[in-house]
Amino acid sequence: MSSSPCDKGVASRIWSTFSDRADLLINLFYPNECLFCGVASPRGRRIRRVMAYSPETFICQSCQKRLLENRPNFCRRCGRPVGFARENVECGRCRADCFAFDCVTPLGLYRGMLRSVVLRMKLDMNPMLAETMAQLYYIDRREFLETFHADCVIAVPMHWRRRRQRRGVNSPETLAEELARLLNVPDLSRLVVRTRHTPPQTSVGYAERPNNVSDAFRVRIPYWPPSWAQRVVTPQIASRGSLPLLGLRALLVDDAMTTCSTCNEVARALKSSGASAVAVAVLSRAGHDAAR
């Protein structure tokens, strides 16, 4: 039976009333303005954009353009910029380097507006900014994400002491959680732990950074009850014993990369636990060579 025009009109009025009230609630917790420039975003159909997890809900198109413009291509092995004309090539400076991860794809260089975003994410208690940046990364790097065929997403972990100092804020975990939701794969960040409290990489020289994070990560063996594991992770993870990541393709998530040391050590731990491939998804590529 086909619905009458009267029924369609009633449904339209109900949806309009729901949208108006939902907009009021959204504006109460998330002001109707861009997170960066403060310009008011369009009020029309804002609830639909929020339900669709669109970055335009919280970042205006002008700021999105500023974040994504004037970006070079990046080396697929180390993430260094290789110029604007070449794509999917290696820089040549990392041929002698042995990385535990298979490839890396940054969103942009650690400078300008993207640098401000990364620094703000590290201190912001509200995960809204990190979730929005994860959505923006998914839209811009969707081809890379779909080509890799990740089985799980894992964030670079933070030591419990530093987590307590930052009141529990770890932006890579928020990025990983949102990317896992968009890719429809499990987020296994809780399996990876930081075994020792190392000084921040920014306080250590470039040459000492590999030694600073050497053997600082490990993948713990899950001891969850089978019913809990089936709901939260996957049935296979709880039954793999000492190799919980056996045969899985892991997407490692971080907010910034400078010398690749931290991501390399985490990827080494993932490979030791059975991961078949590790790709790094990072928001920004930093470093003295990348900045130049």
C-alpha cells in the first residue's frame, strides 16, 4: 500500500521538529562555529551532518582547504616529502633504514595550521577535534586505507604516568577509535602497552631517539573471558595464545612522526606478536628534513 500525501506531510513535520530540537542540543554541547576560525557554520540540516559524521559539521570548508592545500607527496617507506610532481615513490634517503612497518601515509607536514591542530589535540579534553581529524584523514586518504585492507586499528600507547599527567588525554587513541569505526574493524589499542616511562621524544636529540624508545612497547596476551572477548574484540583474538595478532594486518595510528622511531618500535612489537603487515596512518610528518 502506498502512503498518502497526508502521511508524508505528517512525517515531514515530525522530522522537522526533531531536527530543530536536535540542533538545539547539538549547539548546547558543540557550539555552532568552526573549531579553528570561529565562523558560524550553516544551521540548516546540521543534525544530518552530525549523524553522518561529516567534518563540515565542526570545520568550515575554508579551514579544511587550508589544512589540505600545498601538500607535497610523501615517501611510502618513511613519510618524508618527495616533492609535488611524484607520487608513490621512495625518497632514496631511507633505503639503508630497516623499518618494521611496511608503509606510512601522513596527512600533511607538521607546520602551520596542522601543527596547531596536533598541539591542541594533545591538551584538549574534548575528543571532538581528534574525531573530526580522523574523519578528515579517512576522506582524504581513503584510497590508501582501502588498499591496505586493515584487519584492526592500533594506537601508539601512552605510559600510565604520562596519561595521569595529561588527565587521560591520548589523541592517537581517539584517532584510532574513530578510524576503526569508519573502517568497520576492531580497535585493539588496549593490547599494546608502554612498558617503561621514557622522556618525551621532543626533549631528546634526533640521534638518541631510537635508543630512547628501544624495547619500550609490548603486546600483552589477553586473558579475557570468551564471552567478553566475543563482544568487544573478536573470538579469534582470545584463542591465539601467545600470538594474539597472528595473521592480522594492523593499521598503526599516531598524531605526529619525526624520526619514525616510536612507530618503528611499536610495529616491531606488533610483528613479534604475529602481525603480517603494519601500515602507519599519521596526521603530520615532522622533523628537520621534513620542515625544510
